[in-house]
Amino acid sequence: MEQQLAVVTGGAGFVGSHLCERLVQEGYAVISLDNYFSGTKDNHVPGVEYREGHTKDIALHISETPTVIFHLGEYSRIAPSLAEPHLVWDLNTAGTIAVLEFWREKQCKLVYAGSSTKHTQDERSSEIEARNRAPYSFSKAMNSELVHNYGRWYNLEYSIAYFYNVYGPRERAGQYTGAYGTVVETFRQCAIKHEPCTINGTGEQTRAFTHVLDTVSALLLIAEKGVRDEYAICAKEVYSLNELADMFGLEKQYAPATKSSRSSMADDTSKLEALGWQQQYELSEYTQSNL
């Protein structure tokens, strides 16, 4: 049987590198396309062919016809996007349009990495208000709609996977590695360095922190079995930022709330579970074993 080919945009990033690693283990040929805006060559894994370039030039970098495209290579932070809308439009609009056109040309399957920022726990806020919070959340919500429409317009196979506060090995850490860090890794580094953590807002905002390996196992199932639908990849447990800091034993400092100081809740994963997914990792175990 001919080997299946997976194209992963953002394959040198946090989630993308774990996905590439798992795809190789599953017997796929894998091409990563990454411009290294937030990815790093330190995340390269054996068995993957790495091509450096912008997603808006995907057709110049990849001539092969893949079995599946995993489109993860987008700008991915809320608060910084308010100061960098030009980067959001470049990476999430121009880049994604090119990926969708590549998908239309190749007539393969697309798995798009959507963002849970389009959803909200605040009953006073609508989904429209949630997506309009920042350039990042707006662009991700619009891209999810575009994927649905391309699928309808051109009879293409696709699925949309919504990520929920992914954590695990290879994360970036806020003040230690730049503005695009994740809160779990930032707090972990605070604990390692015996420094207090800074929380924007009251710290009572909640997150459904989901391990990267649970996220990757879901992505493979969605690629294999998902059909023109949306799937939430999310842990069942929800923790506040104060609880996260306590798990690491951190002294807390508080700063004014930002646009990203929102709450999210565990979403309905029944459609994903119907494909065979089960959560394997829990945040408290990670915080205890990774210091």
C-alpha cells in the first residue's frame, strides 16, 4: 500500500512538532512547512522533511499531493495580537487563504486547528463578542467559517479541531522565552526559578488545560474518522489560574486584567469520544512531575 503523506503547517511549533512525531510513528511520510515565527529548529524530530517558508507560499514549497493537511501554522496568542494586527492578517488571513487554495487544488482532506476563543463562559457575552475580542480571535473564527464554506463550495473533505489551552513538553514560557508563551510553562519556569508568578486579573478565570499528547491523539482520530464537522479537544477538568499557581506552589502577584483574562469551560467532547478518543493526562499530575 502506498505510504500516506501528511503536510503539517507549523510543524516546528509546540503542538506541530508533537503531531509530526506521532505521524512518523504511525507510518506517515511527513512534510513540515514552517516560517519559524514561533517554531524552532530545536523542535525538529527524526523522519520529518522540513521546508522553511510562509504558508502564503505553500504552493511554491510543496508540489506533492498529500493525503491530509494539518493546518496549525498561524499566529496564536490573544493579547499580543492587539499590538500586532499586521502579523495576524499576514499569517492568519493571507497564509490561510493560500492553504485553502492549495487544499482545493490537491483535493485532499484538511484538518484545521481552530481556537476555543470563539466560545465564551460569560453568559452576558455572545459568540460574536467572544470572537471580536482581539485580532487573533476574530481571524480564527473567520477562518473556521471559511473552511466550512470551502468544504461546501468545492465538495472537499475537512474537519475543524478546537484546541483548549494546550500544555506539555516544548511549550514556550512568557517572560522567559518571549510574548508568545503559555501560562503553564511560564508558571513552571517561575517554580523552577523560585520566583513569584504574575496573574492578570483576579486569577479566578478558568481554563480547560489539555495535554499536548491528548491533543495529538485527537488530531489523528479526526484526520482518520472526522467528517465535515467540528470537534472540541478539551480536558474534562477546569482550573482557575490561582489553582494552577497553587499546584506549582507559587507566590502570586496580581496585575490589571487584559483582553485574554477570560474564562473558558470544558466543552462537549462527545463527538470526539465517538471517534474513540479518551483523555489520558491530567494537569495536576503534570505539575507534580515536571519540576
